[in-house]
Amino acid sequence: MTGWIAISMGDVTGIGPEITLKALNAEKDRDDCRYLLIGDIGIATHLNEQLGLRLPFETCESKNASGRFCVHDPLASSLPSDLSCGSPAAARAAIAWLTDGAQRCLRFEADALITAPVNKEAILRSGQPFIGQTEFLSELAGTNQTAMMLLGQDDRGRWLRVALATTHLPLNLVATQLRAEKIELAISLAVRACKDLGLARARVGVCALNPHAGEGGELGTEESTLISPVVEAARANGLDAVGPVAADALFYQAYRGDYDAVVAMYHDQGLIPLKMVAFDNGVNWTLGLPFVRTSPDHGTAYDIAGKGVGNPSSMISAIRLAKQLVRRKS
């Protein structure tokens, strides 16, 4: 691997910079991969010293830079060192760095983009429209054919891989905004993800929306009128999809290995079991982008920011997944 793995620094008033540098330190002796940290050079340098990591950072203005660990800031001026948590300046910078990383990938100047956590509320308060990094990157890439997959393993190597048919919606809007094409896309991208990971099988379990899979229509009709026809069409097209299955049973079955991935109908249906299994090492992977993008599966953790206690496990997993996907594509 000779190209860059780009990492956007995220919200610097959260734990993003800390876990990023800790993760890079953990990965530095595993291979010869080259990393481009996109963010504030002064903050990265200070944190590198404060944490005692001594990563050999150098500033980077060109894709031809020779170092393994480079830092680039597309902003004209550095951020103040005393920003409060959720600062509008930090939120605007996080979006600028995210944009720069995505554009580098779209120009084939970087092989993958790993995104440190941002804070949606802070971004919105800073005056920028924002739903989430997945949606933001999809718009930059000019595609709506993307889906969010969360994946992780427990301490015995048992995996859950969960693709979402809908993402950041209030619960009372899920049933009205759930569409056949969203479920179909999540199934097809989940199957592709299994192949991209090099799995021997790509069997996808599809969750029901309602408790007990609707109880034959007594608790809802979405299973019979919406989800089941999509699953049947996917099977007719040669995909190994099963469902709709009541989510409380399906996640247990997936956890024991009956399925390679799960399609959940809404955010918490998928993320609650995933985080029960892999809270510390879960990864957010955006399926369907024209470049590899992964992210730690947690937020900015303002409550522990600056204390040096941030756990880099999820960022390490995000880096390793990105490198695995890049290697399989090369």
C-alpha cells in the first residue's frame, strides 16, 4: 500500500484528535501505511507532545510528500487553543476538514477517508445545515445510493454487521418514510459489503419493522405489504436474503453466525444490539460511496475531552477496516 489513508480530525473540542493520535501510534509498527491527518497542525503537534507519542509528523502541502505521518490544514489560520466544547469555530473547521478529505479521495489523492467524530448539534448551531457525516459525504460524492453499516466483534470473535434502511429519523417518522427502494438498497449493499470483506458467504437477514413481525397484520402491515415483497425480489435476483424476521430473534441468530449481515429498518433497532456486542470497537462504514470511508462508532465525548482517557479502540478498528478494504481493492 503506497497511497495515503486520510483522517479528518473531527471536532477538536472532543476526543477525536486524541483517539486519532493514539490509534496512529498503535498502528505505526504494523505496516508501512502512510497517513494524512487533515486538521489543525498546532493542535496535532501539541497533543502529540502532551500524550508522549512522538509520532514523526511533518506538514504536507503536496501528495508527493515523503513522510509516513503528515498533517495538512486547508484553513488559512490556526484555531485558538482554548476553544470551549461545541465551539462554532471547531464545528466549522471539522466540516472544512471533512470536505477536504472527501475531495482528496474523489481526486484519487487518497485511498480512503477515516473521519473522527463531529457533533451534529454544534455544527447546526454554527449555521451549517447537517444531518450526519454519511449524508454529507454522499452529497459531496453526488450519490444517494449509500447506506450506513455498523460492524464489530465481541471478545470471542463473533461479529455483527448491520446495514440501516433508514438512518437519522425521529421514531415517529420511520414507518412513513421507509421505502421499498431503501430496503432494497440496504440489502444489495450489505451483500456487496460481505464480498468486499472477503467473506465466504453473503447471507443477509432482514428485520421486521413491527414487534413479532407484525403478528399477521395485527401489529402492523409493513411486513406483508412492504418488506416481504422486497426480500422476495432480492431472492429472485440471486441474493441470499431472508426475512422479514422479528428483530429480537434475528439478532440472536446473526450473533451465533446464521447470517453474515443484518438489515435493520431504523437506527436504534440496529445500533442497540451492535453496541451491546462491540461498544468499544464498533465501526461505521459508509457503503456505496466511490471511496472507502470508515469512522469510529461513537461521538465527541465532550465530558472526557482533554483528560487523556479517550479509548482509541474504535478508531483503531476503523483504520484497520479501511486498510483491509483498500488492500482488497488494489
